[in-house]
Amino acid sequence: MAVLPMNSKMLLAVLVFAPVSALAEGDVPPPKMLKGISVVGDSSEEWYTTAGSAHRVEEATLEQDEYDNINRVLNDVPGVYIRGEEGYGLRPNIGLRGTTTERSQKVTLMMDGVVMAPAVYSAPAAYFFPQITRMVGVEVVKGPAAIEHGPATVGGAINLITRPIPAMSGGGLDVAAGDNDYGKVHGYYGQSNSRGGFLIEGVQTRTDGFKELDSGGDTGFKKSDVMVKGRLNSDPAANVYHQLDLTLNVATEISDETYLGLTDDDFAEDPYRRYAASRNARYEWDYWQTHLKYRIEFSDELAVITEGYYQDFQRDWNKLGRFNSGRTISEILANPDAGLNADFMAVLRGDKDSETDQETLLIGNNGRTFFSRGVQSRVEWLTELGETRHELTAGLRLHQDQVERNHTEQGFLMRSGDLQQDGKGMTTTLRQRERADALAFFIKDEVRYGKLKVIPGIRLEMVDYESENLRTGEKRENDNLIWLPGLGIHYQLTDTLGVLAGAHRGYVPTGPGVDDSIEPEKSTNYEAGFRFASADTYGELIGFFTDYSNLKGVCTFSSGCLEATGEAFNGGEVDIYGIEAVIRHQWNPTGDWRIPAGITYTYTRSEFKSDFSSDFPLWGEEVSAGDELPYMPRHKGSVSLGLGHGPWDVNLSANYVGEQLEQAGSGGPLEGARLDDYTVMDVSGRYHWQKVHQVYLRVENLLDETYMLSRRPLGARPGIDRTMIVGYKMQF
């Protein structure tokens, strides 16, 4: 297995923190454990009584399952919808409470409370996602609490929590191997004293892939990630406390992934096949993040946190886009035996050489460069007014991000099952720069009066966009300005039972370069329900209703838009409503036995409220009132059951996803197409000895279920087959 790469950026990260590593441990108390990376709070009481829907996947759960795939981690969270793609969750499609799953573009994704999309305003599609195996927590916030975390507030926010600097010196090592030449190496080490600390962490995962190319070759990926953290702080006992944190993160990925799938007949015969025409597919990216945070605590009641961040993301994706023909590949795959489509299919499979210009395969390299930078500051103030207790939080963010697209295309000919250049050279199809300058402000007051908690809040989003065609020099400018109020209420009826309700205004920006007719996505969101929490049982039942005044669609290649990337569409009024339910319990019989169990369920309905014509592939050419949204199963749920005794644990989970539409209306190659429902079971087990050693086993898709993730954009693609992984962990 290859070792973690040490490029110049990673070397710089180590050199920057070299002086910190010389800090000696003392016998004085460690620095204060401060809030800041969690978007709700660090105590169980804060989560169970929050006035809004909020869930946290704890470190213990992440350690138990040892998933590399964020999609599987989120299966146990209600109200989360996922459209799988390549089977590994490399570029996740996540939606919350009915927002489109497409590239997670309508979910505010954060890492340690800082937006992490490559360009969250100008190009929010998440073609990058960090390795979940190095995270120690995942938070999902919906409802009125979402107004604190923008810009997208319709569905909510997901916050990934990275490993903190340890209070004492220590580290860990995790190595694993498995099917399809899977390998993982993960290590970290850190130490602290009363005035500072550091952490160094690195992880690499790789696999040859579970699909088989007709022409041979890998279909997997290799991902590497290095993070360095440093902290300097004043005396924790000082009247005014200061803390400065610096995080540097470098990550890379190389994956042999394609959008090209299979016809339904070929999928039924061999779902793990890949056509020869996808032989040259490769996606490569490099990511660099710098995050500087300064916190000053004037007292136990007043603190100010100021953060600066910079992210740089560069990607290249060589992938098959189309034939040199007026027929799209999706149309060919939908009717593979009709007329000339049979010849095109033979070329895709490598059974026939390219004989005409129309049979030339056009492979594009969608090169893009992103940056995202900003400064955000927040004030946290605890005070009392009469018999009420107030936790007032106000925040301001100045942000700028940019995407520069340099898309090229080159012709290839199928020759004896292999691809050869057609000799006509490379052509440029798009050169574009889009930028956003944004100011965001929010203020909220968590008011407590006895058992009642009321949280009013409001958010302001101001965005100026600029889009420039770098080939013609043409520029377009547009802007957004909107106020987003919200109100959440929680009342603790008994020591274990509470009720909650809330309403807030949802918003997703228009994006740059859009026509004046395109409106921001706007909605009014409601929720109500109850929570039950005792020492060994947790449950909740929450109903939600999202009333869209305008649903917005945005073109991406993955949605089926092969050329007009970034083009936006109005969808008009839409209603989405549903129920989220969770029940978890742990039995603790005598003799050190433990039996944890849990059920999560989400029921969802959706409908367009008007008739209209559309050029957006996800909706179809003609949408009628009453049509349902695509990739939104009515029923989705999971069941988990564990058994533990002393040093060992075994956990079994089953995830069910109901039938899904692939297109809302009529017209287009996926008219009437549906994804069948499926159930996938996973099992994991682990054994500890001497407190610091552990061996673990994970089997994904235990029953080797064959299921289709999507036919979009270019044919049917499967979920991962049965895959077994064995690993060893050590802590020191």
C-alpha cells in the first residue's frame, strides 16, 4: 500500500507547526473546552431541548461502523435523502426535507462551523467531500435553527467535526484491508499543555473498484488527506481568556469514475459492468484549506469568536459526454435497439469500431478552479432579565468565492475495444469566470423561562454576482438581498418529554449569470413534534411542511444538462410535507451485556402546484400540477440492532429506500422511469484487548443485494456489492 504523499503544501504545514511540537507537558490543568465547532452545543441537554430538529452522529457511532461513505453515515438520520452515484459517496447527493439532492447544492455544508463547498455562493455543487473516516462527529440541523447557517436555509445544514487537539499527549493508528484491493492507513498524534497544543493527522484510502471495465482497468479511487492543527492560549485561569487556533488541511483524490452507466437490459445481466467507452474516465482534484480562529472570553458570560478562512480547490474530470451526433447518450441508452441506436450502442460496448464522424466519442475535460475566502465573527452573550435567561448570539460574515471553468473536448475513435484519438486536436467548449461577494448577518436570542425555551432569530443575505465569458468578454451582473426570520419553541412537559414547534423562511440564492426572470428559491417552513429522552431511551416524532413560493432548478452535468452548466430554472409553487420518527433504546442486562437498538423512519410527499414547460432534465419537458419531485422516496427507514459483552460488539443495520421517480413530468428520455425500492444490510463487529488494541470487521451489503442507484445522467449504475473489510486499531 502506498504511503501518504508528502507534497510541498503538506511539508509546509508540518514546518509551520514544528515549533509547537516542542511544547512540554506540564502538571497544570489543560485549557478550557470551548464551544465553536459544534453548531448546536456540546452537551446532551442542549441537543435534546433545542427548539428545532437537530441530530448528531457521535464519535462512538462513527468508530463502531468505520464507514468511509458519508451516505451510509447519514442513513440513520431522519429527513435526509440521498441519491447514490458511484457507490462510494465520493461526490454525495444529499437533500434535507425535500430539497433536491443534486450535488448537495441546497444544503449548507460546513466543517467545524465554516462553509466548505468549493464556492458556496457562485458554484455550490459539492464536487468535493472530505474523508468521513477522520471526522469525530456529524451534525444535521433542520428547521428554524437553519437560519444561523447560510446561505441555503430551506432544508438545513450539515456540519462535520474534525478531531480536536487532545488535552493530553496521545495518538492512534488504524490500518485496514479488504475486497477489491481496498486499503486504509490512518494515523494521528497530538499533545497539549496549559498554553498550547498541536495535532497532526493523515489518512489514505484506496480501492481498485467493484465494477469491471470491458477493456480492463481500475474503477476505484485513491484519496489522501493531511490535517495539522495548532493552538496557543493564555492562562485558563486568567480574567480574560485568549485562544488562537490554526488549521491547515491538504487533500487529494484520483478516481477512475464516469457518468456512463448501462442500459436496463445490460444492468439486469451484469450490473457491475462498465462499457469500454468509459475507459479514459478519470477525476482528479487537489484541495487546500487554511482556517484561523481567535476567541476571547471577557467573562463566563461574554465571548467573541473571529475566524478567517481560505480554500483552494482545483479539479479535472475526463469523462465521456456525447457522440459527435445530435443524439444524446441518454436517448440512446433509453432505446438501445431502435435504428441507428444499435450501432451507437455497439461502439459504447467496444463491439464495433467507429466508422462515421457521428460515431466519434467526444470526451471532455471539465477543468475548474475554485477559491473561497472570508472572515466571520460572532458574539455570544449570556444574561438574565427578570426571570428569563437569555443566550444572545449575533454573527457577521464577509465572504468571496469564485469558480473559473475551462472545459475542453477531444474526439476519440473506438478501435478493437480501445479508444484512440481522432487526430483533430482539442477544442475549448467553455471558458467562464463567476464570482460572488456576500455579506451575511444573523442574530438570535435563546430565551429560557422555566421549562419554556423560545428562540427568535433573523438572517440577512446580501450577494453581488458577476459572470464573465472569457472567450467573448461578455459580463453579466445580478444580486440578491433577503431577510430570513425564524422562530423556534420548545417546552419541557416532564423530565423526559418535550414538545417543539417552529417556522422559518427558507432561501437558496439565484447564483451568478442568471436571467432576470430567475428568482431565488424561497419557502416558508413549518415543523412541530415531540421528543422523549431518558437514560436509556430516545425518541422523537416531528412533522414538517415546506411551502415553496418558488422552487429553483440548476443545471449540472450530473442532473442531465450536458452543456448549459449553471443555467437556472423557475419551478413555481411546490408543497413538500412529511413525518420524521426516531426511537432508540439500549437494554443493559446483567453480566455486562448490552443490546442497543434503533429505528429511523421518514415519510415524504411532494407536488408541483402548477402546469409549466421546462428545459430542466430533472423535471421533464412538461410538468403538471400534482407531479411529484424526483429522487424523493415516500418511505425511507433504517433499523439497527447490536449485541455486546465485555470487550466485543456486533452491530447489524438495514437501510430501506422506497420507490423513486427519476423525472417529475413528461417528455425526455427518463419519462416514467422509476427506481425500485431496495433494502441493504450491513454488519460490523469489533474486539478490544488491553484497552488500546482493537480488531474490527465490516461487511457492506451483507446479502449481496443488487440495486440501482440512478439512471441519471447517462445510464443505470449500481450500489456497491458485498464488500468485506478487516482492520486493526491501536491507541497510544
